[in-house]
Amino acid sequence: MAISEKKKASNARWDKENMRVLACKVSAKKAEEFRAYAAARGHSVHSQLLEYVDKCIGACQTDPDTESKRAALLEKLQGVAAGDDSKE
């Protein structure tokens, strides 16, 4: 079912009131390197940047113990993805 013009207008109004675009210019080489970085981690450029923004603004609200556990799990998962399945 197609989205009605009324719904599109409503979405556009909500976006205008509640959303903002963050942007920066980078060299074409850096852009391609970042695209590859994100893809290697199973992310789009958008989701990788959004995750980083969330991490930055949430840094002062995150429990240090929870953050260290998350970091350890991420490191372990990255090791598994790279073929290192050794047990600790």
C-alpha cells in the first residue's frame, strides 16, 4: 500500500520539527575508507555514524562497569569475526 500524500506531509512536518542533519566534508579517499570500515562491521555509513553519536552523547550517562563489559564483548566478537576463536 502506497503512503498517502497527507501522511508524507505529516512525516515531513514531524521531521522538520524534530530531526536535524549532522554533516561534514571529507576527502573522497576518507569517505571510501569509512564506507569500507562500516561495511566490514555490518553497518551502513548512516548507522555507523549514528552509533558513534549515540556513544558520544551517552558517554557521561553510561555506567563504567557496563561500558567495560560491552567493550570486552565487542572485542571478543571482533576476534571471532576475524577467525580467532580461542577460548580465554
